[in-house]
Amino acid sequence: MYGFRAVLACLCALGWSNASIAQQFDVLLFTKTAGWHHDAINAGVNAIEHLGKKHHFSVFWTENADLVFKDEVLAKYEVVAFLLTTGDVLNDEQQAVFERFIRSGKGFVGVHSASDTEYDWDWYTAMVGHMFKGHPAIQTATVKVENPNFPGMDRFAPRFLFTDEWYEFDGSRSKNLSYLLSIDESTYETTPVRRKEAEAAPFHPLSWYQEYDGGRAFYTALGHVPESYTDENFLHHLYGGIYWAATGRGFKAQ
């Protein structure tokens, strides 16, 4: 009898232990590049893994699409995050798997050059929302908060300085985009192409989100500079996007 009770106590203890370490959600972090390879990838991976420890979610990092873009594998995750991906990173079969993942109610997070990825995949470009066209030299500029009522936006001042590689985008590829951040183009040197476009289209977005094809998609253009991944305000913004993509839960600033 004593032995049975001892075993039962151990099993209960293991059960409580497993429950205590369960993560609130699971994130697949994908960093494959088929074009430009950003120096900030390792800094970004380290930062998101740190966010996982801080906010109690699991992170699995890979560049191997063959390993993870399978229905039975993606089913384990609530979010797939494309961190600094470039070019054509998924084949046709893997694209179909990812589409099914989003349609099942799951989430996507795109960071910086996720908008420089898979230009020929219309479903993906509509999910990202805008695609990269060009950029000037890395500079400091004034960023504006367009909407504070979203997870991770509460630490930004209404206008704040930030140093990055300022992506310029094509027109919106989705009617459902809700904008979070934009840039004041009077505070830095844009490209000549953008200067010609600005009069007709003065708004220059940097971050946005949308409900998309049964799931959720968040994008931020910030994150080119490795040092950005030690900026607590930026990391809070990034976590907010991950949290929303994973859970669908919103945030009210007031």
C-alpha cells in the first residue's frame, strides 16, 4: 500500500509539474533566405527566444522549410513568424500547407523583409499587405503611432525617434489593413522614387494587422538593424504582434 501511494504521489507531482511548465502558445520562427541575408537574423532569433521565456510561450527556430511546412507539424503551433526572410522560401506544396494553417484560424507575423518574400504568391502578398519596393540609407526618423489600441503599442510615445532601414512599399494588397505605425517623411531623406510618389500618396505605413482568410496577420517593417533587438519598446511591439496573432486578443490603451 505504501508503495502504491508513493507511486501515486510521484505521478501527481509529475502532473502538476507538467501543468506548471505548459506554455501559453507555441511559435514557429522561420528565417529562411533565398535573397539578401540580414546580419540581424541571429539578434532577432535571440530576442524572440528571450521574449518566449519572458512571456511564457515556446519558440522553435528553423530555416528548413522541408522540416516544418507539413500539416501535422504546423498543427502544433499557433503562429508562424517570418523573421527577415527573403525571396522564394516555400515550394508549391509547402505554400498550400501554410494556407491551410492560416485558414484553420492560426496566425502569421512578418518582420521587416517578410515583405521582400514570395512576390509571386498572391495569397501571401495579400496577407502581408504591402510589398517592399526600395529603401534609402539607414537613418534616424520620426515614427508616428496611428493606433495605440493594439497589443504592444502602449510603450510608444505618440511620436518617437527610431533608427532603421526605412522600407518603401507598393500599394495596399488587402482592403482589411489596420495601420499601427507610420513614418514622417519630412524627418529623413527618402529615395528619389518615393519623393516623386509622395505627393499623390503621402501616407507611409510601417506596421499593420488584419484578419485574413480565417486567421490573423501582423507585420512590422522595423527590425533591420541588429541593435533594434535590444530596444525594449520595439521588442514589446513585436511581442504584441505575436500575442495578437496567437490569441486574437486585443488591447485598449484607455
